[in-house]
Amino acid sequence: MRVEFIETKAAIAELKDQWTAVYEADPEATYFLSFEWLFGTATGAGSGGMVVGVRAPDDDSDYVAFLPVRLNTAHESGGFHNELNLSGNYTSDYNGFICRPEFETQAIPALAKSLLGMNWRRLRLLNLPASDERVRLFLSPFSARDFDLKPVNTVNSDGIDNAICPHAVLADDWDEFLQKNVSSNTRQKIRRFLRQVEGSDAYRFTHTTGETFDRDLEILIELWTERWAERKGERVQAIVNSFRRTLRNALETQTLFMPMLWHEDRPLCAFAILVDDRKKTYNFIVGGRDDTFKGPPTGLVLHAYAIRHAISQGIRKYDFLRGNEPYKYAFGSEETKNRALLLSTKSGRNLRGKLDRRCLAFVARRSTEFYRAGDLAAAERGFAQLVEAQPDNANLRYWHGVIAAKLGDDATASREFETSLERNPASLKTWLRLGRSLISGNGGSIEAANSYVDLMRKIPDQQNVHYLLGRVLLRLDQVDQAVAVFEAASRLRPGDADILAALEKARRMQGKSAAPVDDQSGQQMPDTASEAETKPAAVAITAKAGITPAAGPREMHRLAFQVMNWRRTETAVASIAPAPKPAGNGRLASPG
């Protein structure tokens, strides 16, 4: 079997014909695994997820199985981790995969094995109606040595089990259905109530159209909310929002049937049914009724009407979906049962201990938000995980170093800045940050300068580093030191136009420096003072650093670090370039 990950919207859209062919061939497929439900609209149940597809070994073979999944990223005290969900988890009554039955023994394990190549710590398999054999095939690649498998509770506080799914098998004829499926007492009630409603001009049935959809949807939601708001509690708004999105999508994909029962201009009951013409199934997803109405039982009447309509359309199954509420058994329903399983790594960590590559932009964005909010510990954990996943990314290493330095971890900061510079030696800000961390971590000792020089030796184009360092010193108003650094750079690259121009500029700035001030009198010294009488601030700094006028490159680097130690790195960075801003893709802008 050949396994492929299809991750872009455009690529998934191209799967429609092959998806539908596999769907029609799969005897266990349900509406909630149809292309229309998952990907038929921009906000379908599969939006934001990806698809695992399996082909037969032949080069020109079509797909034989599909698994829609969604990667989620969560943050806890220990950092970020990944979870995998079936794309319909929390939105679909049935989830899973579709597969041509002749390939299931090979294709279903291949789907599962592909997930082992991703990095995650939990896989949630909710509302899975697959047969025992298919579940066994899917779970076979997950060893008990590495994974824990636990059932997820599906019973509500009121005792309703959402793993149980009642459905009525329909007949070719309405009367035949009543005779075979419904008890004599219920059969008599249904017929009497339908005659009462349909024989009166005060009652009427309507079917929602595109023109009446908005009105009918609000009626349905209002009736549902009046009945269930107290029981659903704080989840009501989220459920209502899901109904709005789901039913509008079904209308757009032409898979929505919404019958309503009215008494004159008063809406009594409204249903939303998802129509699967391929599998000949009506899926009753939500209903609402006016409990204050004194008359025929509107729920029973409208279900009877909907089932009779389904039979007239050649539908073979009326599915009440999840939940074993008693009213669903009035029509002689049979039961199927969903599984709800949680597969977790025994380590409690992502597979391979790293973040999945697909979540890195999100983690970078969230870690940046932690940093800006002042939660440095959370930001550091996030960037450490990003560096672990992308060790060659100089930008990530830079920001991990910045945060580590703010937390006082100079060893980590220095290491990250050094690694970043090996990949991006032209970053002025990174050189500044490294210098500050080395001095802070080494107490300003000569070891800091030696470490800096050792790093420079790893970078082939050392004269460019001198050139950059000279620019830094100019920005810091350390003109004499800048002149010395540019002179060192010109010795490494004689005749370089850029270096010579920078040196000339630095010497002009040096010549324009204010005359020195006499330490005792406070009077400005004349420009004609002898060199022995003159001691500009830069020379004083040089003396403080223990560096002679004849100092070579190593000593000048040490001097640069002393300058950085005396002036805050943040001030130096601000004078060189604007503060980095996050790029549009959620990653921080590249330093330098």
C-alpha cells in the first residue's frame, strides 16, 4: 500500500470524485464521512484538517481508503504537546475512515501506521461505528508496549448513553412499515394524529427552502433552546453556533431536509434532517417543539410525517443518531453502537519527544504572545521545543537565547547566540546579545573575549565580522574603538572599498569629536594640545579595559565587550535597528 498525506485545501478538493467512489463502495460509510459533510463547504467538519489516503501498489492506481484527521496543539505547564483527532470529533455523530472492502485488511492498518510517523501523545477516536474487525485492523499497529488504550465515557449525567444509536429500517410502503415496525397501540395513535392534523385547515406541514431557511433556522433554534437550555448549561451557545454552521452547510450542499408543523401561524415543531441519497438514509440531527401547545403530540406527528416522506423518496433507513432517548424507539428502532477510545503514549510525551512539524508556526506565535505578556518561563519552554524541532533555524535560536538571557541563563543564551551566528553571521543584534551574555556569564573576564574570538574563527569571512563590529561601535558613539576595528578589518582585506569607506567616515567623525576637558579645571582644552595632554573618553575607556593603543584584533574584541557591558544591550540594539516584529506567518522576524 502507498500512503499519502493530503494537507492543502486545493489538494483535498481534487479528491472529491475518488472520495465519493470509495464512499459509495464502503458498506460501513455514513453521511458524516461523505465529502459533502467533511469538505463540501469552507466550514465543513473536515476543514482545517488533513487527509491520509491509501493507494494500491500500482503506479496508476486510485485511492482505496481515506482517513480525515486533525492535528491539535495544547499547552500545559510542561510545554506544548500534540493530539490527533478524527476530523469529526465533537461535531459528527459518526467518525472514522472509509475503505473499499476488498482492500481493508491491507489499507486500514496502513492508515494507522501512517499516524505513527507523526509526533503526538494522544489519539482520540470518538463516535467510531466501525465493525469489530475494522477496529481490530486499525489498532493493530499500536503496540501495548508503547501505548495505552482506554474507553471514553459516553453516558450523560441523566443516564443517556450517546454510544447507542437507534435507527428504524424502512419498508417499501408506509402502511407496510407501520405494520412491521410499530406496535398496534402506537400504530393507531400515529394514524389518528396524522388524520387529525392533515384533516384540519388549521394545521400545515412545510419544507424549508433557501428563501425560508433563515426564518426557519431561528424558529428551530428558539424551540430547541427553550427545551434544552437549562440542561445544557454554559454549552448552549457553542451548541447553537454549531447548529447554525452545520445546517447552513447542509443547505449549501443540498443535503438538508427541514420539515415543520404549524398551527395557523404558530410553529409547533421543526426538525433538521441530513439526507444521504447515496446510502439511502435520513439522519435526524436536531429538533425542537413547543411544549406549551395543547394538542396532538407534535414530535411523534412530525417524525411520522418525516418517515413517510423518506419512504416516498426511496430512503431505506431513518437514523436517530446518538443517544438512547426513549422517544426514538416508538418506530421499532434497532440499535448500533459507537466506540469512543483514547490512545495515549505510555511516556505521556509526543512520539519521538518532539513537536509535530505542522504545529510549529502556531507554537511560535503562542510563545511570542507569552513573551510579550511577560510569561518568560512559558515562552522559554515554547522556544526550547521549537529549537528542538528545528535545530538549524537561526531565528528560533536567537529568540530562545534572548529569553534565556532575560531569565538569567547566560550559558544557554550564549550557546544559542553562537549557534545562531554560525548560521547567520551578519546579524548585528545577535553579536550584541552574545557579547552581553558572555560577559554576564563570565563576570567580564578575559575568557569572555576569548570565547568570542574563538567563535569568530569558526566563521570564514572574519573581516566582515570586524566590519560589522565597527558599525556597532559607531552606533554606540565609541568612535576611536570603531576606527581601530576598521583598521583591523582593512588589514584582513586590503583595498576593500566598503571597509575603507567606513574607516574614512569613522576618522572624520573622530576628527569632529569635541576637545577633551581638563579633569581639574573643567575647562575645555585647546585643539592644539599635545597627545600626552589629551585623553578623550574613548581612550579612557581603552585604559579602563587594559588595552594599549597598539592593541591587536583580539584585544579590540575584548574592548567591544567591555563597551557592551557598560551600555545596556537594549539601548545598543535600538540604535541599530527597530525591534523585531512578528512576521505574517506567525514567526518572529529574522534578527539583524
